[in-house]
Amino acid sequence: MRRPTALLAALARGHPLLDERPITLVVSAEDFRPWHARATRFALLADRRFTVLGNWEEVERSQAPAVRALLGDHKLAGAKP
């Protein structure tokens, strides 16, 4: 059985079912880290606001508590481990 992320990667690259045209995927996750090598842009929906964060390097530089929490940095996020 193929992993679901393999299918998502194939769709993003261009799949025969789509005449090899790549598609934009919007994925929700509680942890950004598994997506750092697969995604090209990141955004955050928090407190009823949609914020574009940019590429992975911009995500890593962000000091926003919600972003730090999605990166597993509980100390900077203000949450208890």
C-alpha cells in the first residue's frame, strides 16, 4: 500500500490522471515539520485569521506563538511541554 503523502506528491508534481499538470494542494496539519520537504509555501489559520508565512525558511524564522507550537517549540509557544 502506498503512503497517502506519495499520492499528494504525485499530484503536486503532475499526475497522468491530470494530463501531467501539477495541482495546488491545501493541506491542514497540526505539525508543519513532516511537510517541510514537500511544501513550497506555508500559511496559518489561527484566531480566525489566515496568515501567509512563506517558504520553510520563513516558517523557521517566525516567532509567532502559533507557528512555534506547530514546530514543536512549546517553550517559545508559551505552552507547557
